[in-house]
Amino acid sequence: MKNTVIIVVVGVVIYAGYSFLKPDVYVGFFYPNASNLTVDVTSDETFESLSDCRVWAETMALEYVEEVLSHENGYDYECGKNCDLSGGKPYVCEETLQ
């Protein structure tokens, strides 16, 4: 019994350490029309930093410039931190940032 408890405790510590030390991963969400957030483009790749995700959003704004300029409110974007993309939309992220 004592060995089982030790194994469980060690497992929990290893899992917690991995979760704590695991680097954050960001995914980008670009909205060409800021007043219609149901239409979005999700980045095909993930990013190691928030700034890389922001650069992707700026690149998307240039790619969609005609569509962006045709809307009064411009564009919007979000960078989701550590998102679970496996379940489909809506994605669940630890937090979303701009």
C-alpha cells in the first residue's frame, strides 16, 4: 500500500512539473470583418510566442486588405494560448490575447 501511494505521488509531481514547465503555444484567429466575428481564419501553424502570433495577424491583414478595407470596423484578431483544437469550434484556450 505504501508503495502505491509513493508511485501515485511521484506520478502527480511529474505531471504537475511537466504542465508547469511545458512551453506555451499560441494559435492565431483572424477576423477580416471586426463586426462579424463568426467569419474567421485560424492559423495553420502554432507559434512559440505571442509576438509571432501578432506578426501572423498583421500578415493576414495585408493578405485580406481589400476585404478589411471594405468593412467600416476593420479587422480583429486573437491569439489563443494553449488551446485545445481537438474538439472543433469553439476552441477552448487558457486565455486569448491581442
